[in-house]
Amino acid sequence: MSFYIEMTEMSKIAELANGFINEFGGEVTLARYPNKQHDPVLGKVTPGQPQMLETRGVLLRHEAKDIENKLILTTNRTLIIDTTVEPEKSDRPIIGGEYIGRIVNIVSVKPDGSTPIAYFLQVRI
């Protein structure tokens, strides 16, 4: 049995993954702050105006066994998003007009090693 996937099959898999997210997910906005500036008077970084990047996703809670084993904090959720936007750890996810937390980890699902079919974001609420 071969696990080699042809590129045409990969695009079909990506299409199926995005179809699942579109059917069962909802609107997600990633607020990206590309123009952060250091304010020498306040000694702080000011975020500036965010880029609002629209995508779709599914927000999941973790199983109790994962939380009990301390693998995942009780305040963590997994946000699975489609491939319309490549997320960055500094992005701030927004669902229903509310910031839901900060991204602490990103896993890009690339079965063929190059074509992403989904992104799994570990979000700390």
C-alpha cells in the first residue's frame, strides 16, 4: 500500500477540508498588527491599526483526559481554520465580534509536505 498522494488528489483533499470547515464552521477574523511601533515616551509598543483577515473556522474544546494530564490548560481551545489566510502567532482571533484569546501554537496540516489543507491554532482564552 502506498501513501504517496498525487498533487491533483491533494487539491481534492484540501477542497474537502475547506468544505467541512465552511459547512460546520463560522466566520473568523484574524486581527494582524503589522505596524507595531515603539513609543519612547511611554516605553511601550503600540499596535497601530490592525489588518482584519477574514476566514472560516471551527472552535473546539478539549477532552477532559487531555486537560487532566496537564497536556492542555483548561483555558485552551483549538481553532481549526481554512487555508484562505496563513495565520501568524501574533494574530488575534475574533469570533462574533469578540477577541477570543491569543494564539500559543500553530500546526499547519500538509499531508504532501507543501500544500496546507487546514491550520490548527491552539488558542489560550
